[in-house]
Amino acid sequence: MKNISIFNRFKKPVPNPQTMERAELISGNNSFSPWSGDAYSLDIYRGGVDAIARNCGKLKGSHVISYADHKKVEGDCRINQLLQVSPNPYMTAYDFLYKMVTHYYLYNNAFAYLQKDDRGQLLGVYPMGANHVDFMTDPTGEMYCKFLFNNGKDVILPYADIIHLRRNFNQNDLLGDPNTAIMDTLELAHAQSEGMVTSIQSSANIRGIMKHTGILSDEKLKESRKTFMENYLQMSNNGGVVMVDDKIEYTPINQAPVNIDTDQIQAIKTKVYNYLGISESIVNSSYNEDQFSAFYESTLEPIALQLSLEFTRKVFNDREQTFGNSICFESGRLIFSSNATKVNMIKELVPLGLLSINQALEILNLPSIPDGDKRLQTLNMVDADKANQYQLNEKESIKP
């Protein structure tokens, strides 16, 4: 069987690396390495990141063409298929967004490569989980990224073909700052978890001290201990009585149970969740409509906006953008609303002609119907221009 490497898909003519040099940035740093802190191994941090990534995975990317009259139409179905179903042969659109958002919160930088043909048409999108990234420029000043991967291979790709999402974008000109601000809290969470395990284990290890009045060898001591435990410290000793002679002294140790400081655990959770911009109700899926709405507006929507802007400027050139081509990532927020909210919205908007029949059915998670794209409107509503004309005709009719 022929060995097909994913790196073959990234091969693209680039200038000779010998002619390139490190990009000169105002901040002075021109490379990226993932944060060394293993935050993802902590259940609190992983649970928070997973909650955000799961919900971001539901975002729907679409190619949209906007016209001067504010009319928007669906664009290239091939691009929509890549964004909504399968961005590359190895993952679904949900997997792609989940991975990108996970990198976004673990490293505050997430990279993806836009594979294009010779005409600049989009062929695929691949997340880039690299060990190290160097920013370089060629003699013309165009910027490139040199990705170094776990297997030791590297690839140089134009930055114009790289989707780059940044979080905590402050000190560096190109990169988001690392997660050092939460490092102390994560270390405290790890120490707390380790301390609880150690305390529980130690409380179960030693339950008493057995002392021999005579002098015995180490081998005899181990044998005596084993015999004592088999005779008296087993579940079969229903009487609960230990009989010893004057050669042995046994002193039981009554250890207090380990008390878990729930307030401290909750305080650490709150600090981590605040850093990620979520609440505990989002993590354990106990949120109500208002809580999810706040989560969408404060966390999901900014990520959707970043994705929309970055994909738009990297997928389409300036001329294509001028003609209204854009990529939009959005989510059906109403699917998380209560049925009462959905019904009230339909009751208010349908009479105004703002929703079609199929749009109303979609809000209720119901299938569309034939000829359902028509809009209904109550007769109590009238065009403002016609209303003015009607009033003028009325005035003319009542003149003496």
C-alpha cells in the first residue's frame, strides 16, 4: 500500500528558505511555542475548554454575497460544503472547530492552513498543531510561517494562507500572550487534588501499632504481623475482639476522616471559569435561557466574529471582498430558547411579514413544507406610503 503523507497536501512553491530571514517585529519576538503548562490535564480547565469547544463546534460557516441593496444570497456551494461538512478528508466541520477552539484556549493561538489550487480556489482547511512556529519574510517582504511538528518534519507556508486566531492579544505584534496569568491557580488546583489523594491513602494505610516486648529478627516481625492481620484484622473476625498475650502490645490508631474543603475547591473553579469567560452552569449543562444567552454574547459570539473576519480576509482577495464576498460563522441561538420565547417571537414577527412560514418552523425545530417560503402579514398592517395616500384621499373626499 502506498504511504500517503498529509504533508504532501501542504507542498506549495515558496522562496528558497536560504533567502528568508526572521521577521522583524516591534515586540522583538518572532516565534511561537505552545505554553509549557499542562493545563489540559486538569479536569477543571479541560471541562471549561470542552464546554466552549463543544458549543463552538455547532457554529455554521457560510459563504455569503452581500449586495448594495443589503440583500444577501448564499455563495459558492463548494465552499459551504467545506465549511459546514468536511473541511478536509480527516475530520468533520465540528471536529475542525472543536480542535481550533481547544488550541485557542490552551495556547491563546490557533493555526489552520487554507489549501488552495493554482487559481486561488479553496480546496481544504487543516488545523496546524505544531510544536513551534517561526515567522519569516522573503526578500519581497511577504511573511511566511515555518511549522515544526512532533515527528520532526517542518513546512513553510505563506501567512496569507494561514488562519490565525489569537486570544489575550496584547504584548506581541502577531501572537496572543501565554496563559501564565492562570498558572498559580492551576498549580494550586493540582496541589489540592494531589493532597486529597495522599490524605485518603495515608488514612487507609496505618490503623494500628503492634509492639513485641522481646527482640525478633526482621523476618520474624513480618511473619508475626502477617499472622496478626490474618487472625484479627479481617472481615471474618465478626466478634471484634483481639486476644494477645504479654509478648505483644497492640495500640489502635483512630484517624479522623479526611475533610474536603468544598469552599476552597469552589473558589478555584470560579477563578478558572472566570478566566475562560464561562460559568459553572455552562460546564455542567444546567444553564437556563438567560445564562446561555450571556454565554453566547460574551464567549461564543466573539469567537464566531474572529472566525468570520479571518476566513473572509484569507479566503477572498481584496477585489472579491469589494464585491461583497464574505465568510460568516453563526449559530441558531433560538434553539436554546424556551418554547414560550419561540412562540412569542413567532406571534410578534409573523404578522409583520418578517418571517416566512419555513423560518417560523425552523425556529420550532420542525421540518419545512412546500411553498413555505412565502410570508404572511396581517391586514392591520399597511405600507407607510399607502397609509399617507389613504389619508390624503380621505381628506379629499370630505371637502365641502
